[in-house]
Amino acid sequence: MNGAATQIAAREFDSDFFGLPPRLQALVQRKIDDLPRLNMIDLSFPFTEEKIRALKVRDEVLISGVVFTGRDAVHKYLHEGGRLPSGVSLRDGILYHCGPVVLKDEQGNWKVTAAGPTTSTREEPYQAKIIKQFGIRGVIGKGGMGDKTLAACQDFGCVYFHAVGGAAQVLAECVKKVRNVYFLEKFGSPEAIWELEMEHFPAVVTMDSHGNSLHKEIFATSQAELAKRL
């Protein structure tokens, strides 16, 4: 099992504990905390071009720092010339294709309860322009993106991080704070821009800034294997 998968599997177990009593839960938690990270790269804010250019396809990372969410409505809005709200800067930042489930606690503070990636191909018509215009260094999502985005990653120093699908509640544990929310009334909660403070968010680099795409590689390999069987 690779590093990212190990951490997710461990935290899936951690989030459930199969009904263990509290004392045993604490023991299991200590064992989980002691798990090796298996050469995972700590990628912390600021996300400079130098750090991003050093990443290669298949690198497993733990992302810590400020991340902004953005889905279909935000991408379309920015692509058509819309302006970011005051206080939001995506330059040297990471954009997460995510519509988080966010609730207010008893103190009135926002708390993210689910934060899984959404399918990134929907943003392919917009992503390259947004990377160029806003100086984005990283995009988190699932499923990969196309040639235009890959070219923009190479030209402007950006990478695509593939996050684990189906683990929204586990990934929400990586969100340590909701710093702010923008366009909540304009677009609604899932499509708003959420400013999140992340800690050790696990992901895999599947498109790097050197023109490499693991998604294209796997597709080509699959096509070759299929051709052998036809």
C-alpha cells in the first residue's frame, strides 16, 4: 500500500474504531500516529514555483497551508472576466475542486464535515486560463485533466494533485480552520469559495510541470492492453 493510501486507510479506521471503548480508541490512535509516512513530501505554504517545479508525477505529498475551493460556478465566473473578492489571492496558491459540506457549530464557527474532491474534467474548458491569469501553483481534484491544463502547468509552473475519492469525511479532518467564505450568497454553499487552513492533506502528483501526466500514461497503457485482446 502506498503512503497516501496507508494514511487514508488508517484514518478511515480512526474515524470509526468499530465501536471500541475510549481507552482502546486512544491506544489505536497512538499506533496510527506512529505510522511511517513512507517518503511522503511535506508541501507547506508558501507554494513557490521552486517547490512546485521540484515535484514529479507519482510524488506523494502532504499539503499544509491555505487552500481555496472552487467548482463550476467560480471557474465559469473567473473565465468570463469576473473578479475575485477583496481579500482573496490565488497567486502562488492551491485551488481545490471541492464543494465541502460546512456547518456552524454551537459557537457559530464554520466546521467542515466533508471535503472530498469533485471530478476535475468539468473545469477543463476554464482551467488553463485561470492558472495563467491568477498564478495558481496547484490544483487538487480527482480524475485528472486534459491537454490544455497540462500545457498550462508546464508553461506557468503548476501541478495537479489527485486526492482520494470516497473519503470526504476523512479528508475533512485535514481542515483545521475555515478562515473565510466568499460568494456564499451569490453561488450557494457548494459553489462558494471557501478559504481553508489545511494540515497534512494527502494527495498524489498526477500531472507535473514538466509535461508528464499519469492519467495519459495509464490511458495509453490500457489502450495497448485492450488492443492485444481484440
